[in-house]
Amino acid sequence: MAMTEKTAPRQDTKQSQNNLLGIGFIMAAGLSMTLSFLVIKTASQSVGSFETLFFRSIISMLIVLVMSRQQGLTILHTEQPGKLLFRTLMISISMVTMYLALKELPLVQVMSIQFSRPIYVLVLAALFLGEKVRLPRSVATFVGFIGVLIILRPGDDMHPAMLMMVGGVMCSAIVPILTRKLTKTDKTSTLMIYGSIGPLLISLIPTYYYWVTPDIPTLAMLIFLGFSSAMTQYCIVRAFTYGEASVVSPFDYTRLIFVTAAGYIVFAEIPDQYTIIGTIIICGSSLFIAWRQAIKQRRSTSVPPDEQVNKS
């Protein structure tokens, strides 16, 4: 009994330390993503959105190939080609729309619309995976949509890039659902390499026809973009490897602070009242959905031993 009592505090301390590491990684991911947004917006003014995406994709692909060099051609093998190709297409569309939107819209608007993704994931998971969505999360989803509409302000003055960005976020919401199915049979490196090949191919033809030779500073930014994008993905994976999702997820919203500050300092962007109100609503509803999901997971993993015996 004494050993159990001593072990519990140690486990709690270890988990607390891991949670702090997770928080650090998710905030580092936010900083890295903010830098990526700055580079995309700046570089696309010089060489165009498709060429910016082309450079990002080819550098990210090379990074994955170097990291997975021992796998050889097996990195391209998949047990579910249809699902993998559809996932690749959804990634490609979402990235194209985001790059085009970043050229036209303020950084914080793009990030705010991007944060509505959990809302679409919840809806799609209910439709295609048969997950039950109870009343509280249904209400949160509806409220989140209202937040999106406040930012968009549908009407004659709505920028087309906003609607395009929403479509891209909807496509990106399909990605984690397909990823859950694909990771049962395929390697992570396989998903990553196709996630780079798709955007590379879709940006290849526009880049060829509208090629602009980048100057040295722009080329340096484009190379940096490939590394910062890879760093963002690495930090996100590490964050949720170390920390509990219910603890780490709220700190993901520090990205909004970083992006708002960067947009103001670099581009003198000041979010209007509609963007601020809509962002608060989206963040609140997304956090509530994440909190309810965490409660659901805790309940499913804390079944008493007696009940486990009875169920078996």
C-alpha cells in the first residue's frame, strides 16, 4: 500500500512535467506556423502563391525522403490506394486555398477561419464514422458556425478568398478522418510523402506557366518555409506525444496571439470587430468540443476492473 501511495505522486509529477513539455511544443508549433504564414504572405507577393507552394512542397518532400531514406521505395507503398489518393487530394486543395487566401486576407482572418476545422471534423465524423454527437456538442457546433458567419459577413462586400478559405478548411477536416483509417495499415512516412507530392503536382503546371525567378532574399524565404512547415508538424506531433490533449489543446490558441502580433508588426494589419467577435466564438466552441471529447475519452479509459471482468 505504501509503495502504491509513493508511486502515485511520482506518476503525477512525471505527467505534469510531460504536460509542460507538451505545452512548450504546441507553443513552438504556433511560433513556427506564424513564421510560415509571414513567409507565405511575403513571398507570394513576389513569386505568386502556386510557386510558393511548389517550393514548400519540394523541400518538405526532400526532408521526408532524407529522414526515411532507409525505407527506399517502400515508402510509396499503401494498402488503401483509394483512401490515400483522396486524402492527398484534400490536403492539396486545402493548401492551395490557404496559400491563395494568405495573399489576399489578413493573417488573423485566415487563422481564425482555420480554427473552425474541429467543428467540421465533428460533423464529418458523425456522418462518415457514425460517431454519436450529443446535444451539448451539437449546440457548440452550431455556435461555431455562427462565429464563422460573423467573420465572413456574407454579402456583396465579402472577399471571395474568404469563401475559398472555408472550402479549404472543409477539405482539411476530412484529412484526420481518413488518417485514422490509413494509419491502421500504412506508415506515417507514407502519409507524409504523399502529403508533399500532392501539393507539388497540383502547383507544378501553374508554376511552370507563371514562373518568376526568385531573388536571393525570396529564395532564402522559400527554403526556410520548407523547414518551418516541417518543424510545425514535428512540434505538433511531439506536443501530443508528451502532453494530455485536454491540457495541451487550449494552448494551441496562442497561435492567434502570435499571428495577430505578427500581422500588426509586419503588415500593419488590425483585425476589425467582426473578426474579433467571430474568433472568440469559434475558439470558445472549439475549446468546448475538445473539452467534451476529453471527458468522453476519460470515461472510456476509466472503467473499473470489476466492470471490465463482468464485460469480458
